[in-house]
Amino acid sequence: MPSPLTFGDELRAELGTPQSSRSLDSSPRSLVWSVELSERTAVVKQVVDGPDADERYAREVAALRLAARAEPPVVPVLLAADPGERVLVLEHLEHRHPSGDWIVDYAAALARLHATAGPEDADVLPRWQGPDNADIDSFLSLAAALQVPVGPGVTHELGELVKRLDQAPGHALLHGDPCPGNDLHTAEGVRFVDFEQASLGSGLMELAYLYIGFPTCWCVTTAPQPLLERAESAYRTAWLTATGSDHENQDDLTDACTGWLLRGDALVERAHRDGTDHLARIPHEDWEWGTATARQRLVHRLGVVSRRTTDHTSLSEVSGLTADMRERMLARWPTLRPVPTERPWRGWHSWIEAPPPKTRSTATEQPLARADYARAPRQAGSTRS
């Protein structure tokens, strides 16, 4: 049954009484409606009860107000807010189907979003949190479970990586979940929504999403290397234009990608990020989440990191370990398919369309040889073993 619209007296005094409303599909963490006001259509979002509901609401409001500094805009206009009910009223935007090279415009808009915050905003949002020593232990335990030898310098390299990520400079406004579906492709450009996990930190942590495959997202995708390079160039150009500075160090981007590999909680949707060691589940089970299974996601991330760390002097042993782990996974589960190369037509975000139905593969093609993995066409659905 659709939930009744929450639109209190203060909002009615400011914006008028809604003439009609329509409940939209949303994540379990929020309720969303499309409402018709006297002079406009708007979107009403209510952050629902939960142990962190107040924090999520506060983060979203703070991030929207920081991001409103961008010109042209990179977020919907925040029309009004009711903190008591954790309600936001936002500008309604018309989303268009993204183009085939959508990640280029996405990356440029992401850089402009990141550039809206600075050192003076240090107290507005919490700092971004990266992997920790427990994540290292889980990752190395997975290597042992896969019977992949761990070189003598790997633990030190990963420990230093965690320190570098923890100390990474920057006060960029990080979205926290910049997934396909949380980006609206409008006639006026890309706008981002859903800032419940916003934080401050280095923008490279989210630029890495393009390479590592959108690690916090249901719709993991990859792209050809030339397109990734165009998108990264668009990000760096937009960042330079907005800030006058540049992210020059490619090693920092490689660090960010490796950090996402270590995080087992990036193999499950947010509701299941409860401290469970999800990497420990990989040898015994696979599970679907959106467009790929956990093992598919992990194999993709291992491949990205093994390639990017080849010439990374601080992660040279990690490079060999990740290549060996990927090879072992493909040998042990030879029916694994590559992650999709295309963005799904239907987006998760309720402001666009309903969530995609869960599907299982009905393809009859033979599994790919490991050497052909990176060149494989998109395979619909997901594989379980």
C-alpha cells in the first residue's frame, strides 16, 4: 500500500498545499513522492526511521546546500526542508536516457560537484572513511582460502596503503554513492541526487568508481579503456577549471582503486553492510546484487588492480597477488561472466523508473576462456554456483 504523503504545516505555508501526489518506488531507507504544487511539480523525500536516520538526513541537507554553489547546477534545487519529519522538497527534473558515452558528462559533473566544498567546510560533513586493518586481514584470509601464496611484502604494502588513504588530502564534497541512477541526465546537464552518505575527502576516491566498477552500486558496469580515459580527462579538466589545481598523481588513483578492492562490504547492498566479513563468504557461496554477482564483481576489481599496480612501486607485490587471485577464481569458477559493459536501461532511482526485475541468465554460450575475459560481450543476468 502506498505511504501517505508527509507534508506538514510549515511546508504548506512555504510552498502551498499539494494538489495531488503519487508515491514512487524508493530504497528501504526513504519514502519518495511526486507532488503537484500550484506552480510546479516537486519531489518530496522522507528519510525513514532507523538507527542512523537523523545522520543520513543531516548529511543530505548539508551536501545539497554545499553543492548548490555550483554553476551550472549539479544537484536539484532544495525548495524546502522539514527537519522534524526528515523531509526534503526538491526540484523535479526530467531525466533523459543517457548516451553511450554517458560517463564522460558524468565525470565532468562529478568533478564540479567535488569542487563545491573546501577547507572552510571541514566541520560541515564527516571525513571519508577508507578500509582498515580488519579489511586487510579479510582480504589476505581470502587469498589463503583460494590457496594463493601471499608474498612477504604484501602485508606491509597494504598497511601502508591504508595509511595513505586515511591521510589522503582534500576537502572535496563526496557524494558517497555516485551510482548510475543517482545521476539524472537532463537537458541542462547531469544532476546528482541521494546524498545520505555524503562526506568530505579526496575526489579521487569517487573518480575510482569509473575503473573499479561502481563498487557501492547495484548496477556495476565497466567501459572500454579509451572511454575511461576520456572520462578521466573530463573529470580532471573540470576539476582544474573549478579549482585551479590538478590531481596529478596517478598512483593516488591506483591507491583509491585498491582501497575499494579491500572492502568486502562493497559486495553487498547498504542494508547488509553490518560488519559481516563478506569476503569470507566468497569461497563458499555467490550471491546476486543487481547486474552482477559478488564473484563477478570481485574478479573485475582484481583485474583492475592487478593491471594498475603493475608499475606502482608501493604496490608491486600486491600486483602479483591480485593477478594470481583473479586467475585462481576464474579457474575455480569457470562459468563466471564479465561484468556488464552497458548501463541498464532502467535505473534504480525512483525518480527515474522502477527498479529492474531480478533475472537469471538463460544464455547458452560456452564460458569464456580466461584470456578472453576482458574482451567479453555483456552477459545479461547473473550466475550463481
